Amino acid sequence: MKQKSLGKNQLIKKKVRQSKEWRQLRIDIQSEYNNTDPITLRPLRKGFNVHHLDESVDNYDKLEDHSKFRPLNKATHELIHTLFTYYKKDPQVMDRIKEVLDLMIEYND
């Protein structure tokens, strides 16, 4: 089976994530958030993601401003990226999701 090669952006991101600065950022962010996923309020699991709020590849290696990062467990990280693809085009998608979730609570109480 042929392996998929990484594109230029993925190579840049991979290089940053392999740096000692990135490893230190992970430690700092984990500490700043008290080892807690700020969305689920659950403890961070081994292998948690440090999510870049600024997705620009040009800014990917700018690690100084910790306010641009969030520690997220894998499932939370995937959910955020999925939601963001819809939200950036249509912010009202969150209202529709909330409506469905509220109905689910109502029907399952």
C-alpha cells in the first residue's frame, strides 16, 4: 500500500510539533488549564491536542502567545474542527445544533 505524502503545510506543522518549543508549550498549556479540557471540563488524557485557534500556517510556529492555544482531548479536538467547517460559513448552525440537543434531552429525561 502506498503511503500518502504530506503536503507543504502538513510538513511545516509536523516540524513545529517536533520542536522542543512545542513540547514546552504543551507542558505550559496543560498546566495553565489545570490538566483540564476547557470544553468538556474533563481531565486531559494522554496524547491530548494543543489546538491552534489561529489556523494560518504562517503563524503556526508563533508559540509565544498562549491565549491562541487550547488543550483539547482528541474527541473534543475533532468535534471543534468539524463544527468550525460549518460555523465559519453559517454561525447559526450552533443554534440548530442546540435545538436538536435540547430536544434530545427532553425526549430522554
